Amino acid sequence: MKMEGLTIREIAENLDIKPKAVMARILKHGIKPKAQAGRTNFYDYDVIDKIKDIDKAGRPKKDK
């Protein structure tokens, strides 16, 4: 049975960022998975557009 949706890894590959960065953005935006199979969560395809423009987490850079 094939699940419909994107995994964290697939989203990361699509956005060219690390999976941990995807997870941080998903948690920051409060996005819930649409399905789950074991430990793998599947997200809607529109999640890429939702998290693409979210600022990076972490400490802001210092002014020079």
C-alpha cells in the first residue's frame, strides 16, 4: 500500500535544506501530518509552499 503525501526527507530534498530544518519549520508553523505509517509522517503537498518562506530558526546574526 502506497501512502499519499510527502515525508520529511522528500520535503527537505525539494527545498534543498536539511531534514532537521524542515522539522523545525513544521513545528514552528504548527503543521500536522495528514497520515502516519509506523514512525513515518506524511504531509500534504502544499506544505512545501507553507514552509518555504519561514525564517530560519536560531540566533539572529549580529549587526556589524
